[in-house]
Amino acid sequence: MGHLKSHIMDEDGIRRALTRIAHEILERNKGTGDLILVGIKRRGVPLAQRLASIIEKIEGEKVETELLDITNYRDDLQHEGRAGNKNEADALPFDVTGKVVILVDDVLYTGRSVRAAMDALMDRGRPRLIQLAVLVDRGHRELPVRADFVGKNVPTSRKESIAVRMREIDGEDEVLIIESSTTAK
């Protein structure tokens, strides 16, 4: 596992970062027209819901939020090809065609989860635009992916990991750097 190296964000820090991101999303997109927030399962989902709530308080308009499970799209997991994924996507209740999609995740690291999420989105239609919002960008990209909206840039070594804890899942809000006792993959 590893041991706690440092505490990066507390509940107030997360709230402030999300408030800033919400304002940046509204400014860049000139409001909420055709906007959909898509949280990457697991911790991207409560982040997307919180962003939607903040945007609603600012603009007075509800923003659609959806959950995106990218498990079958990951290139680092062994699975039976992608044949079944399109059918699964067709059965899901949301279409992204013509929408401005804000993908929301907790940590941006190699970029592979974002690539998988874009593949999953494309199976749901053709968005007008995809933007990425992350709570933490820790660097070490393996793919040419960058976030449009970042709560906090946290340079890390490969021996460290970022632990994001969300009240909805973990019972408390915090972001930690954990030093690994073994070298990361």
C-alpha cells in the first residue's frame, strides 16, 4: 500500500476548486446551452454532480449529469474485445450528439482513462465538443491528453499516488499524496 506523505486538499479546498471550475466552464461555454456533465465512474460521478449543483446556483438552470462506466473500454484490463460495448452503449439513456460534453474525473495521470472515456462517448453519438475537468492533474502523461479545467496541479513522482476521498463514497472529502512502498507500474 503506502504511507501518507502529505495532505493536499481538505473539504474547503475541494469546494473552492469546484466553484472555480464551474465558473470557468460557464465562462468558456458562454452559459449552459447544450451542456452535459459526464462523471467517469467512480469518483468523477460525485464531482460532476457537485459541479452541476454549483452551476445551477450560479445560473439558475439545471445541467444534465450522467455516469460513464469505462471498464469495458480500458486498454489495461483484459476483456473479450469491444464487440459487446456498442450494444451496451446503445441501451444507455443518454445521447451526446450535438452536446458540449464536460468529462469529469478525479485525477488525470497517464491519460488512458480519458481516452477510454472518449471511446465510450463516441459510442453514444457525436458530441459537438468534449472538454475535460479534473480535480487533480498529477502529470506523467502517456497520451496527448490535457485537462481544460483543473482544480489543482500536483507534480508527483511515479512512486507516489494521489488518493481522492469523496464524502459520497468515502465519508469525507480530502486529497492526499501517498508514498508507495513499491515502485508504481
